[in-house]
Amino acid sequence: MMHRTPRHRISAPSKRPLPSRATGSARLLGAAFALALASPAGADTAAVVKDHARPGYAAFDEAVSRLADVESCDPEALRPAFQAAYDAWMGIEHLHLGPAEDNGRALAILFWPDPKGIGAKAQANLLSGDPAALSLEAMSQQSVAARGLAGLERLLYPEKSLPADPCALIQVTVDDLGRQSEVLASDWGPFGDSLLTAGQAGNDLFLKPEEATQALFTQLATGLETVADRRIGRPLGTFDKPRPDLAEGHASGRALANITLSLKGLRGLAASLSPDSAKTLAAFDHAIALAEALDDPNLDGIADPQGWLKLEILQQAVRSTRDAAVAEVGPALGVELGFNAQDGD
């Protein structure tokens, strides 16, 4: 059922004496001022859809296409295009809603962390099996841990000898990734329309504009939590036991790049959603500047106490950015945090 605002009947003219023109104007101005104070700033949902999400997914699909165009199984030949595709995904990885959540698509593109090594085990079985079984359809039925960017990373940057020639598995993993990226770019057309028409007749996904706003705001806050708690928190470990080997993209040397690009992508979301939230955007700029100043691509420097403290300071800055967004962006948009698919992870 749609929630419609009832029409107001036009009242009969009042028989009381009319106020003076000056008094009436003052009351009108006062009412307008009170309404302005009470009304939250409108979320720029259109900017998020048109300037952030759709271009981001299109860029990712294009980057995966370039990866698929590489006519070689040589890891050295594939690595530059792989890195570019990973870069593009970091720009919109935080959008865990709509097409990204359908059929676990986001996890099939990047499954991390994988503390039990499920992906590596599944890939070892695939490499040891019949290469003829490595069809695109069969790959779509495999565990998400064995697919996507994390799966490709293990094949292109192996930390130990692979049990067989990975060429067939590399090819089908790239093809599977391409199918996911193409569907995402395509489906964000109608899904973006559902965000833009929230509250209008026929929109069964978002019955009120506030629901679309809340969904996007939740992506912002949850994305910042992911950067602080996982991308930084896992390798940070403890002062006595840092774990740079647990960083996302460690094998491919992407640990710091993923943190930095995630923050830039989330800043893009914040700037599109609430461009006047100056404190939040300044907090983002501070955190990004700290990340860019680390000059420690794989976070191996955190084995040194000085390096560990620098990464912890960055983590605090990211958490402060989230706090700023919750305190500033949420009230400006008139929404609170909602449920996110990552909440139960």
C-alpha cells in the first residue's frame, strides 16, 4: 500500500476580523522561518544515482571488459588490467543494496575476509579436477569464495605453487566476473529509477522518499565501519601482534590502496548525498590525507611501533569521519541508520 498524503479541504472564509497587513506578513514570515528550521535538507538522491552509482558501475564493467580482452594467461600480462578492475570496484564496493545484494553478487565479485581459506581450497579442487568442467555455468555454482577478484588474486599472485596450469580457471573466473559486472551496470538502470521515484505510485521498493535516503545513508556509515574495522582493523591486530598478512589485497600489494580508494569512494557518496555537510567532508579529507601520507603499500611497516601507531591514527580518523556523518548528515537528511546486509557479518 502506498502512503499518500490526504488532501486538505478548503475551509470557509473566517468571519473574524482580518489582521493588519504588517501583522499578517510577520506571521507568514515567522511560519516560513519555523518551517525552514523544522524541515531537513533534501537528500540529493539523483546525484547519488546519476553521478556516483551508475558511472561507478559502468567504470567497473568497462575495467573488467579490458581485463577480459587480454589475450594471455600469463599473470604478468593480466596484472595491470586486474589492478585497474580492482581499483574500479573499490569506488562503489560500499553500495551493498539492490543489484549488488541480489544472488550474493557483491560477494561473488569480492569475498573477503576468508579466514578459513575456503576460496583457496575450492580453487585447488578445481585445478586438480577436469578442466573441461570449468564452464561459465558451472563457475556460477561455485562458492563465492572461489570467484571474483579474490579468486583471481590467488591465481595471478600465487603465494605457493599451484597444483596445475591455472589458465582455464583464470579464463572462466574472468568471464564469470564479467557477467557479474555487466548485470550490475545494467540493473542499476531500473534500480536507480526506483530510488529516484521513491514514494511515487507503482514504486514497491521505496514507499517513501525517506526510505531511499535512509538506505543510502546507511551505506555511507556502514562503509566507513568496514574500512575502520576490517580493512584497517584486521591487519592492525594489536600493538604486540600486528598482522599485515591479514590485509585485504596483501598478495597483490593493494592493502593501502584499498583503504584509500574506499575512503575516496565513500567521500564521493557523501558529497553526492549531502553536499553541504562541511564537517563530514572535512573529516573525509583528513582521513584520506593520512592514508596517502602512509607510503606503506602493503602495510608491512606496521611491524614497527611507529608504523603501527600511524595506522591506528588513521583508524581513529576513519571512525571520527563516521561519527561526523552520523551527527551531521543523518540529521540534515532527517533519517537515522537502517539495516544493512553487512550488519550480521
